[in-house]
Amino acid sequence: MSGVTIVSGNPRLEAAFVELFGRSGPVRRIWSNQWRDPVEVAMDACAADPELVVTGADVGLEMAELVVPEIDRLFPSVTVLCLMPRLDVATSLLLLRLGARDVLFEGGTRDEFRDAVQPVLDLARSRHQRRDRSVGVVRRRVITVVSPKGGSGKTTVAVNLAVGLARRAPKQVLLVDLDVQFGDCAAALGLRPEYSLVEAVDAVNNDRSALKVFLAGHPSGLGVLAPPEDLVAADDIVQDQIKRTMAAFAEEFPFLVVDTAGGVDRFALAAMEQSTDLLIISTTDVPSIRAVRRQLNVLDEVGFTTQRRTFVLNRANAKVGLSVAEIEAAVGLQATFQIPSTRLIPVSTNEGIPVIERRDGGSLARRFDLIAEYFFPTPDADDRRQRRRGARRRGRR
Ligand SMILES: Nc1ncnc2c1ncn2[C@@H]1O[C@H](COP(=O)(O)OP(=O)(O)OP(=O)(O)O)[C@@H](O)[C@H]1O
Ligand SMILES: [Mg+2]
């Protein structure tokens, strides 16, 4: 997929693009009143892997200022053109500095508009073609799996998600186990790592070229960075070292999935700061749900508001007297994914074979695969999701 995605509530802008540029590629328009943060807008804008994203004048400067740098950060091969109701030098300079390729007046005659947009579109096309083909349409993501309580299913979700992503993009995904005291991602994958975070932290300070040596390789193509065996060594690692180590690995891997210990320790904080996404896990009991709400409040207070938050409800079928809607209302997030309570999960943890890879994984494996699809939609999956959205909308009417 490629073409132009217009972020605007204005159908006339879409019609103008279809008329002027529709012959050279698909033109889509997206708009929602439900967008919660600029990362989400950026993700929707780039979901179909466009060459050019155009923000309409109705997006407004305040929103454009937030969305443009997110697109630039998360989708570096996508060019952004901002349309404004009027042009002034200060606004243009600001948006250009934030990563827009050009800032143009949305009005004017048809010919003026075409002559102004055409060069930006040509440039966008060649830039898109030049991108690193080995990465395909992979969108760079750092996904940190968090939960205020222990035992809620973080490792289960992190491991299955990481394998699901690695199956889509082998050698492009790293699972970082930041539960430094009791981390068990490697065991859940049947791996016995030789090295750990301690050696990787050292290498970041000394010789970055050897970083990958410290990873354990899983047959799915996933790399795993294990926590240190020696708890005293783990104690010496400071937050800044974690940040630098993660940043170094993020240059090598388009996808980082980070498992954390329960609560918010210094490792989780360092990871969250570098994250594009927080995957928030809770079971259905009231203390867990209250704790998630409190954790989200704390994250708001400390300014972790730009990461997209996705809520996974684990053991969702447990009969606890609360409906999913009540849980969602208490948490303040929609449960994008629900995982039932099933014996298959502890069995696969114990055997070191993630559910997503098991022959008997069935619909549970499919659920985990959907989480991977959510973070790395393949073009086919994009089409499927559009159809599902369409069907849901038709159902609501
Ligand atoms: N949906 C489920 N159904 C049945 N068992 C589950 C489910 N989710 C997790 N478990 C089991 O619960 C235990 C805790 O799960 P997991 O290790 O994924 O949680 P965690 O949040 O990583 O825990 P910790 O905070 O100790 O790291 C494991 O034994 C796992 O197999
Ligand atoms: Mg765990």
C-alpha cells in the first residue's frame, strides 16, 4: 500500500486530492473524535503505509504541532505536508522544524494548489521508495508491558507478543526482560541465555559493535536480552544506563518488547520513557483494577502521557461479579484485548513453548497473534481491520 492519507474532517479536501492526484495512487481520508493522543493519530495516519500524510487546515496548529513530530519519529519514511488556513513565517518554520516537509495554504485556485502540492508528492514518493527494504513496512515501536501487580500475566503477554512480532519480522524484534530480580522470559521461551543485561550495559559504554552478542536467539527469529543471574550486579545498574542500553538496541531493532516487574521500579520508568506504547495488563479482581487506575494516575502525574496505552484484560472470563464494561469504566480504558483463564497458559510457561507457537494453541494462539497484528499490521491485516470496522459500524446503525 502507498498513496496519500489526508488527516481532515473535510471531504472537499479529499475530493480535490482524488481529482488532482488520484490517478497516481490511492487517496484516503481519516478523521476521528476519539483520538486520545498524537501517537494514536500518527499511527492511524500511517496505518496504510502512505507515501504522504497531509494534515488539513482543520487539524489546527496545536494538534499539528504534536502529530508531526510523532510521524517523523515513528514513521521516518513518510513525508508530512501541513495545510494551513493562512500562512505565516513563524508557523511554517515551527512545523518544518518539527519534521513537516512543507507547509502550504489550503485555499487558492485548483492549478495553484496542484502546482504547490505536486513537488512535495514527487519527493515523498522517491523518499518512500528509498527506504530500507529489509525492514519492509515495519513501524518502529518500543512496547513496554506493565502492571501494578505481580502475577497478572505480563510475561505471558510479552513473550507471546514478541514471538508473534518476530514471526512477522524475523531478526527485527528484541524482547528485553527488565524484571531484573525474577525475570523468566527466557525460561518461558525454553532458552538458557549465556549473557545478560550487565554485559550489554558494559558494551554500550565500551564497544557497541558487539551488542548483539549478548542476546539469546529464539528459533522464531526473536532476540532476548535476559536479566542478570547475579542480583548484586543488577543492583548496580542505574536508570541512565538502562536508557542508553535501550536506545542503543532500538537503533538495531525496529521492535522492542519490554517485560517489567510488577509496579513501577527504576527499570520500568527508564523503559516507559523510551516507549511508544504501554501495554497495560490487569486481571479482573477489584484490587488489581484499582491498582491499574492508580498507576495510570501516577503516569499522568509524572508526564508519561504521549505513549499510546493499550489495555489487556487477563483471565477475562473469571466470574468475579464485574462486567468487562464496569472494569473498563473503572480503569478508564477500553479492553482492546481479553485473554481467558486457561490451563494452556501455565502448561506452556512450564514447557517453555509460548502458546502462539503451540499446535494446540487454537483460539488462544489467535488472540495473541491479534495483539502482534495490532502492533505490526500487515497490509492484508489492514484490509481485514477496515472490513471489521465497517461491519461494526454497520452493526451499530
Ligand atoms: N490467562 C491465564 N490463565 C491461566 N494462567 C495464567 C493466565 N495468565 C497468566 N497465567 C499464569 O499465572 C502466572 C503468572 O503469569 P505471568 O508470569 O505471565 O505474570 P507476570 O505478571 O509476569 O508475573 P510477575 O509479576 O511475577 O512477573 C504464570 O504461572 C502463568 O502461567
Ligand atoms: Mg513476569
